Amino acid sequence: MSASVSAASVRISIAYQNWHRFSRNPTALIGAAIVTIVVLAALLAPWIAPHPDHVGAIVNFRVRHQPPSAQYWFGTDNVGRDIFSRVLFGYRISLLLAAVVLGVAVPVGATLGLLAGYFGGWMEILIMRLTDVALAIPPLVMALAVTAVLTPNLLHAMFAIAALWWTWHTRLIFSITRTLRHQEFVEAARTLGASRFHILFRELLPNCASAILVKVSLDFGFVILIGAALSYLGLGVQPPTPDLGTMVANGADFLPDRWWESLLPGAAILFVALGFNLLGDGLRDLYDVESVR
């Protein structure tokens, strides 16, 4: 009983120390605040959006192209829909896209990186050469190719981005695992008869957790930007589903006179991407991770 209480006390102490260090980083706090605001706005969109019915294919030509005002904070678009309400629901799409892409890419990339880094030999050659080939293809170009062949929609956009995103995590976990595989704690586990599965996922993977956390926080912003780029080009989320990239593309036809229709959804993309990048930089400083893009 006393041992478990002592272990809990140690965990609480470490958590407090980490929070103290994190709270002393102003940019990290700003990033965390932005991410919190965006996530809450996305979750509460049906209740806080001024005009939640404007999310669909509603048309009201009497209020089309209205500038920002007390009634329409971000103005209205070319068919009279409230842009602010659509931005809130657009955050839902962007966060869902990033969460699904990273939910697929991180486990795949981490597993391949662990296998290549621990076993070495022909497995390292096979996995890392495949990774090098995939890294030579820009993710946006690959996503454009995939979505051009398939029917443009949210599901295919997720698949297109995730098709190459695992490579970054494979490379990261491989470099960490290769330096840890001959450490004393790994040798001790091997000597005690631990299985390879135990060594990979109970010994090595926890030591990669901080780097994975930093990488994921940075990747969220990048994935959202690529998803917005696909939608801007008409190869991502399709109307009338509210998407930030689609709103920027639709509003671009009315620049510069009706600037709010494109500029404000673009600022919303910048806001969320900035938040995740600041948060990732703060976590990188907290965990002293050097090799994360």
C-alpha cells in the first residue's frame, strides 16, 4: 500500500514540475489557449453558433454578401449564410480530419519504426528504404493524385493524407529506437526472458512517448493546412458541408470588395495552425526533444 502511495506521489510531483516548466513558457500557454478555444468551439458549435441552420444548403439572397456586423460577426457569403457559424462547424471537420489521419499514421509509423530500429538487418533495410521512397513524394502532391482519382469527399481526403503521413513517424521512432536498443534496461529485459513484444511495446515505446506527443501536436496544424488546401482546390470536403478551405475558395471570387468572405475563414485556418504549432514548440521545450520537425 505504501509503495503504491509513494509511486502516486512521485507521479503527482513529476506532473507538477512539468506543469510549472510549461507554464513558464508564454508561447506554449498561448498555443494551449488557442487549441482549447478551437476544440471547445468545435464541440459546442451546435449550441454557440448564432445561426446553426446555416450549416447546410440554406439560401437567403436577401442577406447575401453582408459585411461583418453585430448580427453576422464574420458577415455572410454569396448565398446569405452566416460565415461565423460555418467557421465553427468547419473547425469540427478540420479537427476530425487531423484526428483520423494521425490516428492511422501514428500507430502504423510507430510500429514500423520500432521494428526497423530494434531488429535491424534486412527488416531495417526493407522498412527504411520504403520509407525513403515515400518521403520523396510531397504529401500534398500524393493527396492531389489520390483525390483526383477517387471521388472527392472527406473520407478520401483522410485516406489521401494518411497514405504518406506515417513515414514521418517511422523515421522519428526508428532513430530513437536505434539508440535505445542496446541500453541497459533493454538488455535487462532480454536477459529476464521478456518477449520481443514486451520489449518493443512496454520498454521501448514508452521512451518514445514524449517525442510522439510533440510530433502529433505539430502535425495537427500541418494536416489541417493540407486538408484546407485540398478543399480549396475542390478535391476535399464538398459543399454544402462547411469547410474552411472551401469557404476561402468560394470567397476568393469576390475579392477584394467582399474581403470578409475569404479573409476571415483564412484567418480561422491560421488561428488553429498557429495554436498547434505554438503548443508543439512548448512541448518540445518541455520534453527537450530535438529531432522533431
